[in-house]
Amino acid sequence: MYAGRVVEHQPAHGLFADPRHPLVMRRGRAVETGPTTRVLDTPADPYTRLLLSSVPQDGWDPAETVRLRAELAEL
């Protein structure tokens, strides 16, 4: 089972993440970052595509999530 999590915090030394550029992490490693619209509309990383396909919405097809999970396991 995969789960997504949004963590918002204020790092030390006054360094702040830009909310307009999300960072997708997998197993402690950054796999994708960029403008929010690009990351959400045309994700480049297979893990980001899997996370987005896991969110139920109108027209949601769970078979697509299963396919992406299998694709990711092959990498």
C-alpha cells in the first residue's frame, strides 16, 4: 500500500521551501520537483504518476494504479 503525505515545516536558518515547487520523495530520495502545475499535470517520474493515480476522482480507474505499481516494481 502506498501513501502520500504532505509535510510542511519551517527549516532552520530561515530557509523556506517554495509551495509553488513541490518535491516528491521516494525512499528518502527526491525523485521529482518543479512547478506545481507541471508536476500535477504531466509528472515525469513513475512514482509521481503512481501517487497521482492513487487519488480517487471522477473517472478514476484503479486498474491504472495497479498497472503503474507493476511498472514501478520493474524499475
